[in-house]
Amino acid sequence: MTAKTPLLAGMAATLGFSLAISSTGAQAATEWDMPTPYGDRTFHTVNIREFADAVRERTDGELDITVHANGSLIGHPEIKNSVRRGIVPIGELIMSRLANENPIFEVDSVPYLAASYEEAGALWDASREIISEELGEQGLRLLFAVPWPPQGIYTQQPLTGPDDLQNLSMRAYNAASERLAQLAGAVPTQVEVPDIPTAFSTGRVDAMITSPATGADTQAWDYLSHFNHAQLWLPKNMVIVNEQAFSRLDEATREAVLEAAAEAEERGWAMSREETDEALAVLEENGIEVSEPTPELAEKLREIGDTMTSEWAEEAGEQGAAILEAYEAARQ
Ligand code: PCA
């Protein structure tokens, strides 16, 4: 039996989490709701559920995090502000969604700047501190970040060269995927993952940029036949927590969260790597033809990458230059 004390529950409600005090008063459990835009099948969701389990175990149930998948609690566009305002204490979102606030959040979505796990790791080392600081200024603490597998292009026809992309209605999920579609002569449309099947079945889109993972999770073979494993970039999801909510935890609980977060980051990167090959195999088993870019397409994508790298560097100014310098140094 648990009962909430009105005062604590009231305080908690303003911060968007609930405090349950057992009727004996001996044990206080904090309950946190954690929204993510992505579905149950996604390895990211599996990973954050393991993170929640680890926190529960390490704190003997004192901090109980419930993951709400598939944008069911809060839609993707609202997650960051909901955490900032304390409507929910913690949440997951794709980092590059914040590119409109500051281009440094989309450094992981510049084509061919960091297109392998090694490069993505070096880029994350080079950008983590500055990104954490930016979030910190908004009262947000970055707990961990995990990449999606490398991004490629799904189509309904074979993709033999750049001309095949002309005028396709291309599903995009951030500013970079939108810009790439534009530069390739396609017409971008933003569609969240849970809406992908409907967007295809209603003919709103006929191609998409995403990972083998998201193609497999959304059963891309129902509406697409080709995947070009172009390995453009590895965008990251991040888990952020409201600093005020975090600071109200006792020290041992805070420590437990940070340790579970570090483990989740390491585990998530390994899961992501494995997921790449597994999901490619699932796509093929279900009849999707997987190919690498032809030389003509590769050349065009590289050219688009160069354009987008210069555009990004210009917009990201000094902060961007500092990241690129640290990244270059890390790759030496
Ligand atoms: N899946 C997400 C983000 C990148 C990815 O691989 C999506 O398609 O929206």
C-alpha cells in the first residue's frame, strides 16, 4: 500500500514526477516517467529499459523509471521542452532535432563527417562537453547518447545514380536529412517514425532516409524494395534529465543514475553496431535489395556532403570550429 502525502505530491506534481511514500513511512520511492519517440522494437528502447532496470536495482527501487515508448506520452517535438519545464523529469530524443537552437546539436548528421562507428566515437568525444554545456545552460543534464546505425536511402526503384532521386517525395527526420534530400533534387517531408507506415501507404512519401534498424522496425518491405547502404552519418539519441529533478535525488541515487547511464552508453554503442548487420540481414530476408552506392551516386553524395560540411561550419561558428579541431586531433 502506498499513499502520497499531499505536500510532497504537490511539489512533485509541479516537477512532473510522483513521489510515493509507503504507508509505514519507512521507504520513499520516486517515480519518473520517461518518454521516447521510438517504438518497443528499437534497440534504443530496449537499452533505455535496461537503464531503468539498472537504476531500480541499484537504488533498491527508490527510483522507479517507467519508459513510455512510441511518442505515447509526449510527442517527439515536445520532449525536450517537457523535460526542460519539468513536465517530465527525463526523456529521450534525437540530438539533431535541436539543430534549430544551435547547429552543434547536429554535428553528428553532417554527411561523411563521421560515417563509421570509430569516427562517430571520436566526434562524440570531441563534442560531448560543449553539447553538455549548452544543455546545462537550459537546466538540462545530458546523461548519455547512443548512435543509430549508419543512415542510408530506401526507395521503391533501384537507385543507380543521382538522377533516380529527382523529384522523389523523401521522408526526412531532421534538418540534415531534409537538406540532403533537397540537394539531391528530391522533395523532403518530415515524418516521425510511428507515422512512417501510414505516410507510405497513403502515398505521402515514396522514399526515406534512415537506418537499417528503423527500416527493419517499421517493416520497410511492406512499401519499399531497395536499401542503399550509403552510410551517410550516425545520428545520436540522447537521454536528458531535468537538473532540478536530478538534484532532488539523494546523493547515492544520483550516483546510481550516473553509473547506470555510463553503462547504458557503452552497452548502447555495442548494441548499435550489432544492430547494423542484424537489421541488414532482416531487410534482405524480407526481400529488400541491399546495395552500396554506384560510383555516380557516391560522387554526388560526397559533393552534397562537402556542401553541407561548409554550410554547417559557417553556421556553427566558433563552437563548430572548436569541435572540428578536437575531432581532427582525436583522429590523428
Ligand atoms: N531512425 C530514426 C532516426 C535515425 C534512424 O536511424 C528515424 O528514422 O527517425
